[in-house]
Amino acid sequence: GLPPLASRYDDVEALTWTPTRFPGVQMKMLMEDKETGLMTALVRFAPGAVLPDHEHVELEQTWVLEGALEDDEGIAPAGNSVWRPAGTRHDARAPTGCVTLSFFLKPNRFFDAGA
């Protein structure tokens, strides 16, 4: 019911962690434009959780708030960020768990059997 140009304020603590189809990976959607795919989300990985093989269709940016996120190219510990250009393909792991703030211009394309 808000006017198109009104600011949107979130009570992030009150938002629900929503499970994804990947075991141990949950999200709190902060902003999503379903028409364009633009999305901002908090993503929580349980210790040992893996986001399987996927491609970033457009630019992706992630700031690690807690724990560490890693892939075969490196590790982003808490307080650091990683961004990936369009076309990047990898899996993402959190051996000790993590919470990230992630920005996507388009949704990821997954290559696992559930895609």
C-alpha cells in the first residue's frame, strides 16, 4: 500500500529465515524485483553447508558478516567481501558457517539435479 517512491523500512530481526532447496542454506529477502531479478538478501550457511555448482548470470556482490565463505579461488572471512563478474561459475562453501549480505542483478543459474 505504499506509494511507488516511498522508502521501505525493514525490521530485519522480525523477518523469517526461509530455507532454500539446499540443505543448511537459508535466506532473509531484503529486497526483490521479480521482473528484473534484482535481489538483496541475507544468506545464512550452517557449518558445512554448500551452495552447489552455479553461474552468476550477472554481477554478484557478497559481504561476509559472520564466519567465512569460500570457493576454489579463495576465502572471504567476516568483514571482507567478494564480487563475481557475470559468467562466473563455482560452488560456495562455509565449513564453519557464515552469514552474508548478498546483492544479485539476476538470479543464479544452478546446475545440480534440482535446477
